[in-house]
Amino acid sequence: MTKVDPAVLDQLIGALPDGAVLTDPDMIAGYRQDWAADPNAGTPIAVVRATCTEDVQAAVRWASEHRIAVVPRGAGSGLSGGSSAVDGGIVLSTERMREITVDPVTRVAVTQPGLLNAEVKKAAAEHGLWYPPDPSSYEICSIGGNAATNAGGLCCVKYGVTTDYVLGMQVVLADGTAVRLGGPLLKDVAGLSLTKLFVGSEGTLGIITELTLRLIPAQPPASTVVASFESVESAADAVLAITREMRPAMLEFMDHASINAVEDSVRMGLDRNARALLLAQSDAPGAAGAQEIETIVAACEKHGATEVFATDDAAEGEAFTAARRSVFPAVQAMGSLLLEDVGVPLQQLPALITGVEAIAEDCDVLICTVAHAGDGNTHPLIVFDPTDPDMTDRARIAFSRVMDLAIALGGTISGEHGVGRLKRDWLPGQLGEDVMELNRRIKTALDPLGILNPGAVLS
Amino acid sequence: MTKVDPAVLDQLIGALPDGAVLTDPDMIAGYRQDWAADPNAGTPIAVVRATCTEDVQAAVRWASEHRIAVVPRGAGSGLSGGSSAVDGGIVLSTERMREITVDPVTRVAVTQPGLLNAEVKKAAAEHGLWYPPDPSSYEICSIGGNAATNAGGLCCVKYGVTTDYVLGMQVVLADGTAVRLGGPLLKDVAGLSLTKLFVGSEGTLGIITELTLRLIPAQPPASTVVASFESVESAADAVLAITREMRPAMLEFMDHASINAVEDSVRMGLDRNARALLLAQSDAPGAAGAQEIETIVAACEKHGATEVFATDDAAEGEAFTAARRSVFPAVQAMGSLLLEDVGVPLQQLPALITGVEAIAEDCDVLICTVAHAGDGNTHPLIVFDPTDPDMTDRARIAFSRVMDLAIALGGTISGEHGVGRLKRDWLPGQLGEDVMELNRRIKTALDPLGILNPGAVLS
């Protein structure tokens, strides 16, 4: 931990309401890492728990004056180390910024960043409206973090990702200025698309203190198909056959290891012998929905599914979806994880999934793969024992090789989690030097002192 | 026209294929203005008709070396003077860049910028796919221009705007470097959201030379409702009643003057006495669609519609839609136009529409208003006789007051056309100084010499 002049820290404490600044080492410890458990996370000199935009401004102004790093943090559920603390810096937590209002006429929610995704969905549902983006962690991740990472989820294959629902925001810039971008307008092209630029910027350009979110009418009840396959190739081929014909409301993939990890933990009666499983939904109404379910079933059967189960019972469908969402925690029970988030153009999905299998074998590590298969976004979860240095090395090599494979297939190192600190070193390999330079120019233009989340995304 | 050293111009001609550089004054004249007919448009020293990215790079490198302004131009159908030529600069036309490939598996189109929107739709339709954004000018506007302005259209109320369909692009930067951003990935959060930043940047940050567009399954056949009202308030109230209940596939508004301009030109049998008309569609399948049409009809009747006509005949629905799209040319036949594109939060739609009526009366000018009512985006068309200086002054005052009204109602000066040069002076009023400064910082970071479309959006 870097030492800081106590007088400087006192200025921060004095600029904020009582209790907003934590300096007790035991309390600070809980803010060092997010779910990525970055082993290189630093120790902050203080944690600011802001309650309003003005608190964020006061903290950032202070940080700017003293050139102190500010790591923004929502619920701490990030999976790429985007909220890893920095030695000598502060963590700026938005967990206490929890107000929301819903306007059912304009169909927008105006929310502070600390609300959980599930709480935003609930507030919308009270007006018969729906906020679609649904990261698997939706019950524990914050809406501010969702915007900062441009988070995805299961329904995104049909309904799009976070940026598609962000109409406006208030954001505190690197010098402490608070600006409003966009607003409750479905169309607004006046000036550069700054709202869209801040979405997914992982706290490197500013700190989001309010979001204006587009809501849509409540999702119709969905029907669900669960299909088991004897090989990952067959399942991946079925995915392409489905998406060529229709747009499912969900199209998820689980491999053998994931199926068994889930069965060990929640016992859904999934086929433990299957090499792969697809979970698909249609929410088209009436006969159109029945037609879509038929299309999904036929595609699975044509590609050699050993078992296909369809249900229009919404609760049963949700139980399978919950099982799919439980893969992360279930696999986490098996060891330490290196979490991948690689995506490829859909045609390359079979090559990616079989390539990951080959990497697992080659590196002699367990990789459980789940995927938002319908949009080509996969999560190979590399399991290792951190007390075994050799296995840890092999896991790290596998982690790198999976990203290299995705890049070679024309894909991305991150589909929805963000680059954070753990995937930063692979970013130039994906983007190339010219695009890296574009990223750096914008970062420098907006944060010339480099105090906002330094080390995340860009080095 | 600014004089240019002939040797410098020869360098440009030498750097490009034969016939790519026009210098003949008569030929150049046709590239001075877009549809906004900007009276302050300059005269370029040359027009470059690029055929590929390399041509664009060669032209921009030359322009950068000699600090010469580059005004990018698609089909020239812009409505805000975004392509007004600049004295001493060049116009860079993408009209000859017309290649497209459609991948039905990944469901993307990779297209050069010079294709018309209608041609992109047609190429997608050949694979049973749909590119939704549909500016009224879709038969004559280019897809590159659509991306540069983040164009909207009629179906955007349900299906979103251009940016929602742009997955990636190739773009030539101010120094002539060509970069690829994004790609055929439905989810990609690696690095800043640069693709989204370039969409809507109106050629001020770079020149788009290729687009990767997301396609979706073909739109189901739509049913249509046409409803007449005795006042604009009633029609606007019906809009709110409809959008509170459902998400129509189209929800358009025409006022009395627009109805009559259309009837004068295409004779659809619209009620010439109506003060306002709504045109709504549902494309939900089967019983769900019938239910939506019922909801629309009931909302119109509840708010005093004098006549409500519903049809599930797709051809008949398209005829009404074509009539709506013909408002611009029909009104243009009545005189010179100042074209507004103001949008407001949906709740403020009645206040905007009645406010525009009051401005028309107050300024004693004819304003025909059509609107993409379902998303709060309106097009008051101010008609004037340019040979009448007093009327021209009053039209200009009305033009300004309509934008001031939109800003006062929490809205935007441009919902889908772009700021260009004609609305630039109102941008600071909407965005405020801090957000203007953000815009300028990014502009300067990416175009330090200020050669890309100078005078558009930012002064």
C-alpha cells in the first residue's frame, strides 16, 4: 500500500458527507477485488461510498487535484478485474446510489447506478414494462456496472445488449464536471454519439451517476426446448440451423462438464452423459411461437439430438434457465477459475467450441464451456488449483490460447464482460495498433491526467 | 471559389485512378449542395469519386498533407447541409462504392457506403432477411449517409435506428489510415465503443468506407390503421394512449396541411377536412396482431377520431405508407422549405405539435407537420417563397423558434437528419457548453488539423 499524506486524505473526508469515506483497512479489504479475484489487485487508500452525483464530483475533483487514481465500482460482480483496486488510489463505490423512477408513458426508467439489474427489472415490471438485458448475474450485478461494461446476457440474442437500452446518462468527467448526455428520447442525433461512447468504457472515461433506460412492453411467456447431443459439433451445427431460420428469444449451450457441474449442484435431471446441451426459447405469441418451437425441435433432431424436450410451462422453462445461469457458481465450487468471454462470428462457433476442447486436452486442464450460442459468445471456464503451480501455469497458458484462438477466428476476447485488467494484454492482438491508438487518443482527450480506472482496458 | 495551386491538384489527380477526380466546373456544380439546398454552400476545387477504400485513403492523405477540407458525400439526400461543399475543399463522393455481400448464416451484410438503403434492403430480402431502418428517402439515400447521420425512419419506433444495426465498419481517419472497427459479432465489448462513436458523426471524425450490418428475419406482413382527427391535440393524445399499451411497428402523424399536400399529389382519398391523421401498423403475428390493431382502433376512437379505417391488406397498407413518405416531395412542390427534425420526450408531443401551430400563426408562415409520432420525432416543414424577403425572414424566425421550443421541452434539434451546417448554431443551446467541449475534444483528438467536414456539427 502506498502511503498518502494524511492531510490530503483529510481533504477528501472533509469534502464528503460523514461516513462516506472508509479508511479502515478491514473495511477497505472487501473493495480490493471484484469477482475476477485479480491476484494483482492493489490496496486503495480509501473507499468512497457516494450517495449522489455531487459526492462523485467531490471525490473526482479531489483525485484530479492530487492526481490520485479513481477505480469506479458497482456491485463488484465484474469478471475481468475492471474494479481491481489500485495501490495508492481510491475505490469509488456507487452501491449507495439506489434511486429509480419509471415513466410508463415515455417508457423509460431513470435510475442511479447502484441498483441491481434485478431491481431495475422489478421496477419496470410494476408498470407492465421490461428491461431486457439479463446477465446471468442479474440478481447481484449493478445497472451502473452493466452500462460500464455494456453487459449482455441470455435474451440478448433477440433483444440486444445494454447499449441498445441506454438512452442517456449523467456522467462525471475526469475533472469532476458532471454532464448530461442524451435523455428520454428514442431518436436523438444532435452532436457526437457520446452516450454510446461512455457505455462499455469501463470507467476509463467517466463515472456514470445516472442512467436513462429504454423499457419495452413485458415479454410474452416463453416456450422452452432442451436438447441433448452426443458431440459439441452436432450442438453447434444445430445452433446455426436454428439461427438461419428464426430469431430465438434464448439459445444457450452447455458442454458435458457444465451439465455435470450443474447437476451436482441443482439436480435438474439433465442428461449427465450428454456431450452438449442446448436450451432454447421462443416468446413469439400463439401460433407463431408454436411454429418457432417446431423449427427448433426439427433443427435439433436433424443434427442428431439424442433427446429433445419441449415445454410451454413458463415455470419449467425458468427452472432450466436458472440451471443454466447457475453454471458459474457451480463450476466455481470445483476450484479457482479463469473466466473467458470470447465471441466469434456465428459460423465459427463450431470451430471455437471444438478448438477449446482441444486446448483443454493439450494443456491438461478442465475447461467447462457454456455459451450464449445464438450470438456466438462463449464462456470457457478454466478450472485450476491455485496451490498447484504447474496446473496454474497450464491454466494460464490455456487462458491465453483461448483468446488467441478467438482472435484467429475473427472474434473478440470479450463479448460482454469487458476487458478490465485481466484481458488487457490481449486487446492489441485483437484491435491492432491503429485502433489501439484511436482508443488511447480518446482516453487522453477525456482523461489527460489518466486518473480514471488506470490500468483497465488500456495499459 | 478559392484558388488552388494547379500542381497540388495534379498530385490528387495523379494519386487516384483515371476519371476519379472531377474538376470541370459544370460537373462540380452538382456536388455543391445536398437536399437541404444550403444557400451558403461553397464551391469545391475538385470532386473525388472513390471506388474503394484505397481511393479514399489517397484523397485524405493528400488533403491532410495540404490541409485541404474534405466533405464526404453519399447520395446527396441529406437534409441538414452535412454535405454542403466548402470553398477550397474537395467533395469526397462514395456514390461509386457499391459492393455488397450478405451472409445468411451470420445474418450480416457487408456493404460499401454508396449503395442506396433500398438496395441494401433488397439484397437482404433475397435471403429472406430484413434491414429495418427506413428513412422516408430510402429509395434515394445511401447506406453510408444513413450511418453517418444515424438515420431513422418509420419502423424505428419498434425496430430502432441505424446505430442499432451497425456491427462494424471500415473507416478512413483524418491522416488517411484505414481502420476496421467491430465486425460480424453480435456482442463485442473489447475496447471503447468506437463503432458507435463513428455512427452519427456526420463525417467529422472519419469517412466510412464499409459497413457490417446486422440483419433480422423478414418482417411479418403488417396490418394498418388510418384514423382522422378534428384536432392535433386529439391525435397526439391518441399516440400516447397507443404507446402506453403496446409497441406499434409504425405510428405516423400528418397534419391538415400535409394531408392536403399529399392529396394534391397522390390522391389517396385521405380526409381533406381532417386536422390530423394517424397511420399505425402492427406486424405482430396472428391473434396478437389482431389484438394490437384493436388496441390502436380503440385508442383512436377514445380520443375522438372522426374516422378509423383498418386493413390487413399489405398492399393497401403500403399505399398509405407511401403516401406518408411522399409528404416531403409534395410539400416541396409548394415552395422552398426549411426542414425541421425536432424530437421531444413522448409526453411532450402534444405541446410540441400545438406549439408549432402557434409559431406558424405567429410568424404567418405555412408549416406542414409530419411526425414519426410514436418516437416523438417531428418534421415541421416551413414553406416560404425565397423571392419574398419578408416571408423568408419570417420563415427563418419560425425555424429558429421551433428548435428553441424543442429544446425548452427537453428535446432535440435533430432526431434523425443530423445537425449538418443548417442546425449547427442551435447545438450549444441543446447540449450546453460542457458537452460541446466534450464534442470538441474528441473532434480534435481524431482530426487535429480539422480537415474532415469542417463547419458541420461543430463550428
